[in-house]
Amino acid sequence: MTGAEAEVNQPTEEQPSAAPSAAAKQQPSDQTEEAEKVWPPLSPEDHRFYNSMSAKMDQIHNYFRASWNELWNACQSGKRPRHKSLNEFLSGGLQFTEHLEAHHNIEERFFFPMLAAKMPEFRPDNGPMVEQHKVIHTGLAELQAYLRDCKRGKADFELRVLKSKMEPWAEVLWQHLDEEVKNLRADNMRKYFTKAEFSRIMI
Ligand SMILES: [Fe+2]
Ligand SMILES: [Fe+2]
């Protein structure tokens, strides 16, 4: 621990010293200052506790990363996976889009509003997590429509076309999958929530 860290008081159970006050909630610059304070290290137990949401989110996101990679690798190699028929490949892709859509809907409806009360990253009006969702959704809808058309025989499946439906939103998707997990990490969550508050919003 550095001298500067040692001088910082440990937050209490009910009142993290940098938890934004009612006034700070209305003043983003104050909130940013609060969040940028130097914090003392968490005990391993508290780190596990405060990091639990990030760990769960990362697990869920790993499923999306793997699903994306299966489609993307096929585009890059020009070959579908040998163990899957075209129909299975299309179903897998469609399932990926449906699950990602449902995941974002649940986040925006139930999860982000609880976080946004204290964390600017999740604000519904201009928070970066919601802004990234919007960009992802546009690309996701196009990919989903194409895969559905292929499954229904309304369009011929081509890996070249699949790639064109994935490429425009690839960067923001991967950025989002990483940044959301990072924002939920213990070092960030402990700045905004007491342990009691965190227990109530835990997923
Ligand atoms: Fe997520
Ligand atoms: Fe998300």
C-alpha cells in the first residue's frame, strides 16, 4: 500500500466515502471527482464479493464471443464448420442474435436502471453502455433478418454476405463485451455501492 493509499479512510459498510451524495448525483463533474479518488485495496473476500457481477457477466459474454467467433471464423476461412449442416449453422447464428437481443433487453429494462442511479456508465440517456447497445442493435437486426431469410429459403446463403452483415458492428460489439465487464469490476463497483446496496442489486 502506498503512503497516499494508507491515508485514505476505509469505507464503512453502509457509506462508501466516495458514494455520491444527492447533490453529486445531479452534478456529473462532482461524481467523476468522487469516482477518481484513490481507494485502499479491498480484502480478498470483499474483492470476490464486489467482483461477482463482473465475473458472471464475463461468463455470459464468453458465450456471445464464442458464438460470434464460430460465424466469423467461417467467413474468414470461407468454410462452414464441418460438423454442422447449413441448417444447424443458420440456427446457431440465429440463436446467437436472439440471445444477444434478449440479454440487452433484460439489461436495459432491469439491470442498467439500478446501476444508473449511481453510475454514469449505465445512464439510459447518454451512458456509453446504452449507446453501444444502440449501435449493436442496428447491426444485429440486419444479421438476424438475413439469417432468417436464408432459413426460410427467401435468400441464398453466402459467407461473403454473412461477413458483410457482421463487419460493420464487430468492433463495437467486442468493445462492449469487454467494457461492460470492466465497468462491473470490483474496483469500480465499490466506489458507488455499499456492501448492503450491492447485495440488493446483485445478479
Ligand atoms: Fe452484458
Ligand atoms: Fe450490454
